[in-house]
Amino acid sequence: MKITKVDNQTINLKNKVEVFFTRAIKNRNDKGFCITKDMMAVVMDKWSLFVIYNLAYFETLRFNELKKNIRGISSRMLSVTLKKLENHEIIKRKVYAEIPPKVEYTLTEFGVELAEKTVDLNDWFLDVYLKRVK
């Protein structure tokens, strides 16, 4: 029996999924959940990608600059999102000893890598969507 290219792709995908699940099970967090699931939940909410992409593009922004760039986000939601991203070490918060306090946000190395990967994923989504619309 000859294996076709499609069969081979299916086998490769199944192998990748198996390797992923094996790694995920071995590396659960203290609550028994997959750490990837936890991180994806943080990144894939309504506002996080907007913050990440703004910081990837502009490198360093202050709170009001982010708020101005992200149409529709409230100050409270931006604050919650920034704290969540900082807690997961996706962004860094730098506070200057000034009055009034000056705070700047930048991506961590992990945040930069995350931005690169998610923008690739979003490009793929956009390509698939645009092909369907035509």
C-alpha cells in the first residue's frame, strides 16, 4: 500500500499533537492544567494582542499612549490587561521616580517572540479569510 502526501501530512500532524500532549502533561502547573492553555488564555483575550502588537511596533509606550492607540479600551480594562501581561512576564513595567510618576511599558524577550509567533498566526488567519471572501 502506497502512502500519499495527504496521508503523510495526517501522520505528521498526529505525531506533532502526540508530542505536544505528552510535553503538556509532563509540564502541568500546580493546579494540574496545561501551562500552554493558561498562557494562550492570557494572550487570546479581547485586548492583550492589541497591547502586545502596539508594544512590538512602538517598542516603548506609556499608559495614555497605549489607551490612545487602542480604540474602545477603558482605562480600567487597559490597567487590568497590563497587570495580567506583566504577571505572565510578557511585558515589563518601568517606573521613574518623578512627580507625577512616569511609567513605561515594553515587551520582554518572551513578549517579542510571542508577538512574532502570533502575528504569523494572524497573517495565516487573514490569508484564509480573504481567500474565502473572494
